[in-house]
Amino acid sequence: MTEWELRTARSAYVVRASEFGLELAHWGRPVRVVPPRGTFETPADIAPLEFAAAGVRHAQAAELLVEGGASPRLVPGSVAHTDGRLQAMLRDDETGLEVDLHVRTSRRHDVVERWAVLRATRPLVLHRAFGAGWNVPVGPGARVGTLVGAWSRECTPAEVDLPAGRLSLGSRQGITSHTYAPVVTLRSRDADDAYGIALAWSGSWRLAVDAVPFREVVRVSGGIDDETVIRLGPGEEFETPHLLGVWSPDGPAGVARAWHTYQRGLARGPEHRPVVYNSWYATTFDVRVEHQLALADVAAELGVEVFVVDDGWFRGRTSDRAGLGDWFVDEEKFPDGLEALTKGVLDRGMRFGLWVEPEAVNPDSDLYRAHPDWVHQPLLTLRNQYVLDLGRPEVEAWAAAMLRRLLTEHPVSYLKWDMNRAITLGGSLRHTQAYYRLMRMLRAEFPHVTVEACAGGGGRVDNAVLALSDVVWPSDETGPRDRLAIQHGFLSAYPPHVMSSWVTDEPDRLDTAPSSLEFRFVVAMAGVLGIGADLLAWSPDVRGRARGLVALYREIRPVVHAGEVTWHGAPGDPACAVQYTTADRIVLLAWARPGAGSLRVPLAPTGRVARSGTASPAFRHGESGVAGSRYRVRGSGEFVDAEVEIPFRLAPDCDVVVLDRVGE
């Protein structure tokens, strides 16, 4: 059988053609010869198909379910292979359905990207159209890890043994959801090799992990939620969401680092990861020019780079019961418009940002009174609001015009896009596609505008959103100990340079151990630092300490955003730390509970030399590794190589340690 190899930075992905379709031959370390499979089972039952149709003998999950049945087969001679790209065509002669399978790799990272394009020659109804099937060679008894949660409890790591059966994860809410993240990690019981599969889609979705007893592969299949029906007319086509796969020889932690390397390649320049002050917690809906400028005075003093006015600035918005949809400056709050506020912020040396929720509308709004048919049906009020149906061309056009007007009329260079409730019609494919078009419009027409993606916290975080925004809001939970646990899970799938994290006055809901101001700041320093506290209530002493902490963060920010991430312990331990490593520097952020004592951190816990290359010019290229390296501890001048003791000098419950590389 003919085979084709696609290479990543460290792995090989090999597929072959057979009478049953396109099959996986090998995925993992590059090998000279791919060994044949040994089995007494019928190949039609167990062939590791890259894309399978329901109704054939294939025993594991299928990616395609067509009303009336369809069994596309590989078209002879249709496989096109170049360095890093492969395309093959399947065709079903009975229905005329054609399926183009796509595989893409790069030597700059370890991610394999796959998707399918389906074309109809006559009317077809697709009850399932997933993007790809992944045959993960972890052997029987795989361990499957994922992230679960709820509002304000997102990104909680969970791991299960799956010797047989199916694990199904997904969302029917029209957004990615707070409940499950569209990413899984798989590993065997007796090897360090681990694999990750992620779905790049922000609407309703499904990932199915299918383990047949005693099989050498576990199959992961995914795409748009399989309760979504797709109708194609003659000549129409549908491109599935893309799925991403990665292999690492360094276990789940290596998978996380591989995700980060790929995701850094999606990033824009460092100006899109600024220190933000957001006035929501200080003012809620009571937005007034004088109060905002007083907050801006303190924010500028602290070293903040962007001042963001959150909810409450637009017409009729005095509570959450009215105003959504009427995106005009409130004449009562701002009789002279926004100019005095925007000029005041810019004159203080900061950029200006606004909060918007373009997909939402209150029943009590001029927009809804003019267009009651623009909302998703059936009508269901949550949080006193409806969801506009972006899948309607006129609604998408209205949203695009509204955003263009706001960004043209006002000097806005930071836009926080929120989405605070699920969609009534959760399977709305067109809504998600329109959301992507609007996000692409913002990036193309307003490249200077930093876009923060938010959905009632972490309700819309996935690799598709990461490709179209600059930072994401992982959770509405800002209590520092609870937030640290959320960030620990978040960083297993997503990188620190997109992880917005605020210092607020909010208490923890779950972990109520006391914490210092420094603890709150060091938690927020683990990603993209923001401040959301009432700055006018801070004493001169607190402001002075905060100013020093912001300056420290701005110094270490390049390492935090570009460095390889290694956790030492976990937030539930008496003490833990997270390490960021670049070619010439290490930054350690550490946290401790009262009475925890000292913490010694091994700088090379696995003895590996880790790669941190990336395609993005915004990040440092090259090798980074601590094996055999020597470092000087910033401040003390101490030289270390294998481990360092965290002195907890910054505060009894936290510290920041910076190590500069001085040689081998």
C-alpha cells in the first residue's frame, strides 16, 4: 500500500491508502519503516480510517451520517501530497457526495491539523459531519484527561480510565461552554508518550472518545454537535471545523507545552497583551466621566497601559434590564459624548477600551422594538436578555456596521467582546460562522485594536477563538486561590499569553484561606495582568506596592508569555510554583499557604532539553533548557544549576524569582 509521511517539529504522521479509504499507519516518533499491523480480525472492522461513514462495518465511531446512507470510498489517484500538506478525495457513487480530506503540518510545531470539505451534487441531509477521526495508538486501558467545570469553576482537570466504552463530551449551548473544554489528552499506562486532540470550534460541538476492548488504538472523533442537521443543495459544500492533534514523548505536560508552541504562532505583537485596568468592579452601571477619570489617574500612576470602560456606557443602560443592542453613547451620562473621557485617558498615557456584547439584546431596547424578529427562537429570557440571530444576513450586517461605527467614531484600541448567555437554538451553525466573519473583519479592518474574548467568563475558549482574538477571559472567578486553580487547568490546554487575569477585591468562593495583595498580583502575573479593583479605595501604601508589582510584571512579561511552562506541584498543595523558561532566563511564580515553610524547585525535573521555537516574530526563537545550564538568582546573586529555593521574600504567601542564565 502507498504511504505518505507528514513531519512536524518532532513527530511523523503517516497515512496509507487501502481499499477501505485513507488509514493511519503511524503517529509518533519518526521511524524508518512503519511496521505492519498484526491481527486476526477482519480489516474492514478495525481499519484505522481517517474518515469513516456510519453504516459500514467499521466498529468504532463514524464521522459521517447521511440520511439514506452513504459510504464514500477513496478515489484512485486523488491523493495530493506536498511537504506539510495532504489532500485526498472520497466519493459515494450512489449519492454523488464528495469528501475532500485535508491534513496540514509544520516543522515549526508539533500539531497536525485536519478537516474535511463535503460537496453535494444533489440535495443531501447530513445528520453528522465531523471533521476527522483520530486513531490514537495508546493501547488498551488508556487514560483520558480533559477539563470540566461550571460558571466560575472552569478548567478543572479530570482524568478517567477507559478500558472499553465511549466518553462523550460536548456543548449544545451554541457556545463552547463552561462545562467541558473541547480538548482531550490520552496516554497509556506504561509509557511516557501522550497525545492531545482539540477541536477548533466555538458553537455546539461533540468529541467522542471510543475504546474497543483489546484494541491498540483509541479513536477520537469530533466536530459540530451531532444533533445539528446540515442540508446541502446541488453544488453546495460544507467545510467542517478543524481538529488539531499533537504527540509528545513527555507526557501530558509535554502535550501542554506543544499546544503552547502552536498557539504562540497564532499571536500578534506584544502590544496586544497590555496591562489593563477595567472599571466594572469599581462602578458597575454607574459610569460617570469624573469618576472614570479619577480611576484613570490612579491606573496611570500604577503603570497600567489600557483603561477599559465596561458595561454601562451606552444608551439606557442603568441595570441589566435595558439597553443591550442600543450601542450609542448614553446622552445622560455623557452629555458631551465620550471625548472628555477618551481624551483624558489618552492624555494620561494609556490606551482606551470599551466593553460590548454584540450578540445580545434586551427586550427593553430600541433595537428589539424595531426588530423583534432578529432574535433566536423560541423566545427565552435569560439574564433579562435575548440572543440576536447572527445567522440572519441582516443581523450580521447590522453588527458589522455597529462595530465599524464605534471603532471609527471613538479612539478605541481595546475591545472586550462579551457573550453572557447560551443560545436558545443551540445548534445554530450559521451564528458561529457569522461570529467568525465579524472577528475576522475586526482583525482585517482594525489591526490596531486588541480584542478580548469573553463569554460570561470562560464560556467561549477554544483554538478557533484563539486564532481570532488576542486575549481571553478564562473565568468570572477572580478570588485569587480559586483563580489559581482555574489557571492551573487552563494552562494545560491554552497558553499564558492569552490568559487574562485580574487583581480585584473579590473574595474567594471556594478556597477562603487569607491572601496578601502580593498573592493576588502574582496569581494575575501568571498570564496577562489586569486590575479590576476599586482603586480609589486603595491606600497610598497599597498603591505604592501595586506600582512596584506592575513594574515587576512588565519586566518579566516577555518570559511569562514566551517561556515554556512547567508546574511544580499544584494549587491544592501547601506550596506550588510555575516555571517559565526561555533561552536566557527563568521566571518562577510561587504561592504558599500559611505555615507551608520553604519550597525547593528542581529546575530540570525530567532532565530534558525542551524546545520553545515558534513561528511568531512576537516571541523568542531558539532552544531553551536548564539541563547543564547555570543561573544567577536576581537579587541575591546566588548561582544555581539543578534547583533553587523559593525564599518567599516578596510576601509570606508568594514570591517571584528571576534567574538569568550565565553559562553551561
